[in-house]
Amino acid sequence: MRTVFVNGEYVSENEAKVSVFDRAFLFGDGIYEVASVLGGKLIDFPAHVARLHRSANELGMRVDVSDDEILAIHRELISRNGVEEGVVYMQMTRGAIDRDFVFDTDKLKPTMVLFTQSRPLIETAVSKNGMKIVSIPDLRWGRCDIKTVQLLYPSLGKMEAKSRGADDAWMVRDGVVTEGTSNNAFIVTKSGAIVTRPLSNEILPGITRAALMAYSAESGTPVEERAFTIEEAHDAAEAFITSASVFVGPVVSIDGVELSGGKPGPVTLGLRKTYIEESLKRAL
Ligand code: PMP
């Protein structure tokens, strides 16, 4: 049985409770972060906390714990649950109050929940075999840059991908790829540049995306921030996704069209290795 953190207390997962009036339950009025753990240490942690503050600011939500406390809670859960490899999920909501569309921020105390999930992240089926992707229309709301718990469309998108024999879906808006259901989308051109669309309200500013782009630029890999179509991806040398829990995930087919011979591509595997090595150096 795991220990989870709920509103200032460490409790057993079967005793953890939040109110039925919590605005995340009734309105999806909550934000979250997922940070990965390797060797018991947190990967890209300061950037995840910075994005939590950004999400809170965009929604006018209070964060009433300090960054040091947030780190201490993560570490305490990693230690209590003996997490060597896995993730820490952190959710903050606007709080619980009788159901009403309008709310008075002064009367609300934010809800804070954290839990861990232990699972292999380095040696996985995705890292070995890659992922099959299908494309679906991007029907999400207009503020995909805020990391809210409104994940119904991405969840149904992943379910559709599974039902079509794939592992995940890339979403397409206005003819170009926005991002994956829970990751950022990249292609590698035949000349070896990596391409991903620029940040806007239409995608989440991925922490892994930003770190990988910085490591790539440092190592001399050209990085192009521009939108691309599914057709361009079909014709690319390689494709991959980035996310905190997958790191760099090779894509081996898109809508049934094989890439890099249906196997993880060499540039992708090199970037995955670089990302893991570099982020371990900075792990907390
Ligand atoms: N886009 C979306 C829609 C996501 O849900 C995620 C993961 N939460 C990402 C991108 C990747 O972000 P990160 O690298 O910070 O995990």
C-alpha cells in the first residue's frame, strides 16, 4: 500500500480523501505536474515547479506552499514508497466549495494531492520497439498551454489509438500536427535536423521538449521550431515524442506508414541517451 500526500498529511492510499465539492471533481478546475524519478532522484524538477506556477497564474489559482516544501514532499514520498524508478504525480485544485460556476478565491483553500507510481522508465517496450501513432483531429479547448486535469479528450484519443492497433495519437489542427495526447511531437529530417512546432496556446510547453532542445543545440544538432504535417512526418527520416515519463520515445509508424524501417531510429536513440545522461547529471 502506497503512502500518498493529501492536504498536508501523509496517509495510506486507501484512507486518502478529497471532498465531492472539490472544483477539480466538478469543473476540472485543477492543475498537475508529473516528474520522473531515476535512481531515487527527481528529473527536471525546477522546471516542473516553474510550470506549476505558470499554470496557477494563468488560472488565477493560489499556490500556498513554497517550492522548498514541494520538493520536500516529493522527496518524502519517494523515500516512504521506496521509488527507484517511476513518477511523482502532483495535483493542485482551486479547492472545495458548494457547486457554483462563479467562485470567491478568498473563500477557497487549494487542495493538494501527491502520489508516486513505481515503474521502469529506461528499459521499456517503447524504448525497445518504438510506438505506432495514428492521427486524430485536435478537438481540445483553446488553452492547451495550461496543464489542467481536463484530460478527457486526450484519454479518449489514446483509447482510439489502442482500438486502431496503435500506441498513441498525434493530434492535427489546421492541417498541422499539434502534439501527442500526452507528449510533444518531433520529426527528424533527412538532413538530421529535429523539427517541432513552436510554443503557443495550442500545445503544452513540455519540460522534456525544452530540455531536449537545449541539449540538442549544445551538441550541434540543428533544431527547427516550425509546424509540420502528417505527410511531412511520413516522409521524415525518423520521428519521436518527448514527455517526462517516456523521455524520448521512438515513433516507428504513423497511420500505418513505417518510419526508419519500422524500428527506433539512430538519431532518436542518440537523443534519448543524451537526454537521460544529461538529466541524471542535474537530478535532485
Ligand atoms: N503535451 C501534452 C498534451 C502533455 O500532456 C504532456 C505531458 N504531460 C506533454 C506534452 C509533455 O510534457 P512534459 O515533457 O513536461 O511531460
